[in-house]
Amino acid sequence: MTPRQSEVFIAIDAFWNKFGFGPSVDDIMRLTNSSGRGNIARICKTLCDIGVCKRVPNRARSIRPTYIKLRNIV
């Protein structure tokens, strides 16, 4: 995992621990001081591809670390 990917993963994990649901791309941008939505979306997709995060297709705010169980999102 690259340093940028780990920064985004830590932001997702912290958001889950604080609020109990997944962050939006804008929330991740705000937490990591980024300016590009496409870059954050690409990093989130990569995190899901390597297996440290999961998401429900076509659902907003569904990205989560793999250790968190899915609660009635569907």
C-alpha cells in the first residue's frame, strides 16, 4: 500500500469509528486535504481491489474497512 493509500484508509477508518457509517468522497477529500475527487475515487477503488476495504455497489457512503461488519445497508 502506498503512503497516499494508507492516508485515505486511515481517514475512512477514523470516519467509521467516529460516525458509524462510511464517508463520502467529499468527506475523504476534506480529511486528507486533497483537491481532486477523481484521485480519491481511484484510491478508494484500489483499496477495495486489494482487499482492505469493501463497498456495496451503487450505494452511497458504503465504503468500509474489511473488519467492520455490514449493518442493514442493503
